[in-house]
Amino acid sequence: MRDEPQAASYRPETPIAALAEWIGDPVAPGDFPETKLRFRNDRHAASVGLDNFSEKEWIRHFGRFEALPDNLPQPLALRYHGHQFRVYNPEIGDGRGFLFAQLRDGAGRLLDLGTKGSGQTPWSRDGDGRLTLKGAVREILATEMLEALGVYTSKTFSVVETGESLWRGDEPSPTRSAVMTRLSHGHIRIGTFQRLLALEERAHMAQLVDYCLKQFPGPPPPEDAPGREEPAVRLMHLVVERLADLAASWMVAGFVHGVLNTDNMNISGESFDYGPWRFLPKWDPAFTAAYFDHQGLYAFGRQPEALHWNCGQFAIALRLLTDAPPLIAAMDRFGPLYMEAIGRRWCWRLGVESRGAEADAALVAASEAQLRESGITPDEFFFRHRGKRAAEGALADYRPLPSDHPYWSDQAPQSMLIDEVESIWSAIDQEDDWQPLVAKVAALRRMGEAHGPAPAPAGHA
């Protein structure tokens, strides 16, 4: 998922079926009055052998959710708990989505097709199980921008407009509706483990640890790590490594996720579930994305702290299987891993070779100071200084990486500020004009080609 997708044949495989009795509930998709295909990600459909579907076949599977051949016979709404703004909530789960299918890509990695807006489930509570079309369009834009900036993210696979009028208190209503399908490397969350702890289901937790180690593999813990042979400890190290890199990737991208609850933390280290996200208009650690985040708990500059806290909740859950000291030792790695990832990713986006941890940290600090003083967007800063252009101070000591993509000769970088997001949505909402969205996706993919693959951290499959 981190590199350019490669064409592959369709390879269904459903290991989640071995956990199905206790990890989820079989559900039926909503019965929508219409199914209009609005977005189809053939780029990633090719990576799992689904790019040859006709439009009719695509809608049958991703609008009506007819089961894919030799795949899950019925969708599965997953069960989990979670801390929501650090208040524990045992009454959540997949309330407007489900796991639809599992399949392997050309590299043999297990991928999930999951939904949002696909109808009510046992976990919907008072919700209608639906998704606004605007929410789906925003997720297309978020995932395409983040992928182009090297963030390990879910992919927006399909958006089908469903013909219902939805009422929402936080946007003009009635508004158009959609069902969205995501392609991602698993949907097992920290909250999945928290539920098993709350119910004291030790055998199921051990089974889930084994599932995660097999399906989301990574390197072993450091040689001196206590308890490194224990499965729960091995998984703890992988999750710490992955979430430290995820936090760094958001910071270098200038991205604010907005809702970093434990049920939004994927064990695979993959960013997903985009609600009130924003990209920074200027370098401001206090910038928040969610209008309801009154205390700034998930502000831009607090995202690393939030993911570290979530790792702590994962460690508490794993205490059902093992002692605390080896888990604490894994937790202690988060800070150094995060700082290493920031330096690595900062150099990558600037297009220069790393000069080691100390020099890279100095480069990051000098860059942040310049960002604060200049007031320019992170996108403009990285574009302006790419490959040592306008080099000064710490940057002057770095060696540029080869780069001849024409994107770097453009007059301005691609960005994703809220005014452009609203403009793209307005064209769809007011005139049913999808061309601005199509053009933006093409421009972002071109930017991604110019950046090339992000440097892979430890812990990612």
C-alpha cells in the first residue's frame, strides 16, 4: 500500500472468518433508491484485480454490495470499544459501515474492503447509517492528498451516490447521500482490543494478537527488548513503531486528522476515517480541525502526544496477556522513533539526503522557525526549498536528491486548504459539475509521482 500499486489478479482470502463469531455481526446493506457511480479508483482496483468490472458490475458490488466471488458471504459489522476524546465508550462499533471483502494484492498482503454509509447495524444507536455525499468527496480529497505526500493511508476505492436526502445538524440540509468503499490494510483497531479487555476475553485476545502478527507482519523487536518472544510484546513494538511514523507523517504533511480516538487507530499503522480533517494554512501547533474539539485535545501540535496516549491504552489492553514491564519498554521507544521518523520524512519532502539524527533534528527546528516567521503554508515552504532551492542555514549543508519531474517547475505547489475543498464541493452541489474534483485528483497524483515513494519505516508490511 505504500508504493505505486501494481496490477494483480483477484485473490480472495478471508482469514477474518475464523474470528467472525466474536469480532463482528453479520449485517445486510441498506436498500438505496438510486446507485450512481461517482468515483472509481481503477488505479488501486488494478492492485487487487478488480479493475475489469463493467460499470454495472461495479455498482452491483459497491452500490448494492452483492458478495464478491469466493469472498465473505455476508458483510460483517465489527465490534469494538474506544476512548472518545479520552472518555471510555463501550457502546460503539461499526454503526454505518461493515467489512465487505478481503483479498490479497500482488505482494501477497491482505487487504480489506470496508464501507461507510452502507446502512444501519446493531451499533448504529440513533444514527441512520448513512453518509453525506460531501463527506465522501472530502474523503476522496483527503486520501489522495495524503497518499501523494507519502502518508500510509486507506484508499478511497469507490463512491456511489444513493439518492436519499439526509439531514445533518452541522451542514446545510437536506443534503445528498452516498455510500463509500475503502481499500485498507485491515480494520483491527486499538478499540477492538479494549473491548476484549473489558469483557475479559483472554482467549479471543490471544487469537487476535496472532491474527495481527500474521496479517500485518513486521521486523522483530530490538535484541535487548524484554519479553521480545511473547506475541503480545512483539505486537506492541510493531504498533508503537507504526504509530510513531504515522504521527510524523501527518506533521510533515501539515495535516490535522481531527478525531484521534482509540477506535480510529488501526493496528496496521494506517491512517483512516476522515471526518473534520484540515491541512494547515500556516504552521500553527494550536490549529484544530474539529469544531467540537473545544480544548484542542487533537490540535496539530498535539497529534504525537495523542498517538502516544493511544499506544498506552493498547498496552493496558494487552496486560490481559502479559506483564507490564515489557509493554512499558515498548512504549518508551515512541519518542525516539517519532523523532527519527520526523527527520527522515522531513528530508524526503525537502528532497535532500539525511545527514543523521542530530543534523536532521537541527534542520527540522530551523525549518519550523522559518515557517512560523514567514507565515507561509507548509506546502509552499517545502516546494520553495525542494532540492536545496533557496538553501540557507542548516539546509545548505545537505545534498539534494536527483529529481527532474516537471512538477517542481510549476508556479505553485498543490495544496488542500478548506476554501478549495469547499469550492470543489460547491461545483458538485450547485451544478453537478464533477470536473474540478477529477482535475484535482489528477493533479494530486502527478504531485505524488514527483515526490516518489516515502521512505519506509520499521514496522510496516
